[in-house]
Amino acid sequence: MSQHNIEDQEEEQPLDPAVELVRRRMLRLQIVSALIMIVSLMAVFGAILYKVFDKSADEKAAVASSGAIVPADAPRALTATLPRGFVIVDISYGNGQALIYGQKENGEQTFYLFDLNTGRMAADVEIRFD
């Protein structure tokens, strides 16, 4: 029991001034480090939210990935010539090319690949079933 009293007395005594100075510096360093971490996390979350809600970046990415070059002064005027009687069933677009799928007058299924960058037909493919 007397041993506990000795330990209590030692704990109640004030710290050495040099030890107290080191303790205060460590506490200050810990607070500064915590503030830097909080500001860094806020910056990361802010960047994530900016990327998620930035619509102009989505539009720029769509134009850049499409491959089609649009002049600033006027839109491009292109003509895709298809045979008479061709019935368009579906049109798809990607990478600056338009895929036009349909049937000719005689019932043959075919598709045309029109390149928007060059303004000409890139392919004419007939589909036959054996």
C-alpha cells in the first residue's frame, strides 16, 4: 500500500521544465500534422467532386474521342450516297465513322461504313446467308 502512495506522489509532481517544453512542442507538431491531413483530404475530395460535376470536361472528352474535326467557322456538309431503293434499318456512330445498316431493293442485307473525316464511303459490305 505504501508503494501506491509513492507512485501517486511522483505523478503529482510537476514535470521538469525541459520535459514540459518537449511535451508542448510534440503537442503543437501533432496539431499541425492533423490540420495538414484535414486540408489535404478536403483538397482530394474537392478534386473528385469537381471531376464528377464538370460537364464541360465531358463535352471536351466526347469531341476529342470522336475523331471528327469540326471547323470553327461552319459545320461540315457531307453527302453519303446510297443506292436507290436502299432502306435504312439502323445507323451507328463511333470513332468518326457512321455505320449505315439496311436492305437493298432486291432484299439483300448490307451495310455501309461512311468515314466522316474523309467524307467518303470506307466500306460496302453485303451480308449473305448460306
